[in-house]
Amino acid sequence: MAYDEDLANRLRELVLGEDGVTEKKMFGGLAFLISGNMAVSASGQGGLLLRCDPEETDALVAKPHAERFVMRGRAMDGWLRIDPAGVKTKRELERWVGVGVAYARSLPAK
């Protein structure tokens, strides 16, 4: 499955004003990086993939439509998948993008 172009365009609009933003195809989707650190991605599996503070993972997955990202059969702290139903509105998408951007900004630049 290819990533959702409409979602990628919506993400692009939200991160456009951030310093140090680049786009990169990763994990089968289109990722938006801040100073070299992935913040958020239009997932190739549908919906959103984002990075977050690993310490906040449990609280974030308690929210509707959010789950840990599973890589090679292992659920990862600090990585979330947001179901497409959880990013239908601009407000929902802004909230999740804010989580990913804030965490990427907290990391040293690559």
C-alpha cells in the first residue's frame, strides 16, 4: 500500500513553517524530519507514524486510534501508529503532529 498523498499534503502544510524540515521516503511512507530527526510520517500502512518521548508512550496509546508501532514483531516505545480515523480533522492531525515535532525538536540535530 502506498502512503496517502492527501495526508502527506496535510502534514506538509502543518510543518512547512518549522526550521530544518526535510522530507524523506522511509518505512514505506513519506516522513517529515526536523533537523534530521523523524517527527511524523504519512505511513505506507495507512494513517500516521510518529515519534514521541518513550516515557509518554503509555499515556499516548491510551488515546483513541493510537497504538505502539510494531517493528519486526516488537511493539516499540517512542513510536506510534495513529489510525486514519484519528487524523480526519485538522485539529486531530495538528495535535499528533505537535507531539512528533516537539519530540524531534528535543533531540540533538543529526
